[in-house]
Amino acid sequence: MTPLRTITLSVTLSLFISTAVTLLVIGPLNPTPSLVQMDMNATLTAFEKDIQQRDLNPAQQKGHIARFTTALDTVLRTYSRDNNVVIVVSPAVISGAPDITRIISQETVNVLTKKDNKP
């Protein structure tokens, strides 16, 4: 075997071993996220009903909507990160994905309640 061929085989073998080791190490550390669904329409409808039941002027409504939007976004991001999931709206799912609508709605209410009770 020529020295060039020996070097080429050594480098190729090293690359294969390096790739295999990298995949074995990174795979378990970064598992593939699961898919879950959320009924955004139901969540927004419930929020709209809540707004309508309150006696709020337009400025108060705007503030309430901004707080709700921020809280919902925070809850969705946190849930996605903490549970290693991709959240999609219910109409995008044919079947099989767990529905997290109640969890997200309750946690959003909790966040809003904490913000309302801050001094």
C-alpha cells in the first residue's frame, strides 16, 4: 500500500469514527421533539368572552389584550422548551397528537393572576 493511500484510509476511517461518536453523544442529549396540539380558537374565544363580561373601556381592553398576548406567548414558549415539544394549532393535526389546550389555558390564567396581584 502506498503512503498516500494509507493516509487517505486513515483519514476516512477517522471521519467515520468521529461522526459515529458524535451521533451517539448528541442523539440522547437532543432528542427529537414531540408534536402536541392546542386549540387556539377555543382559547381566544374564551378570552373574548371574558373581555366582554368585564366592563372595560377601550384603553383597558387594549391593556388586557396586551397582557394576555404576552402571557400566552410566554407560556407557549416555556411549555415547548420544558417539554421538548412542537406546538401546532389543532386544525393542523389529523390525529394522534396530545391536546394541551387546558394546560396552556390554565397556566396563562396563572401568569395573568400573578401579574394582577403584583404590588
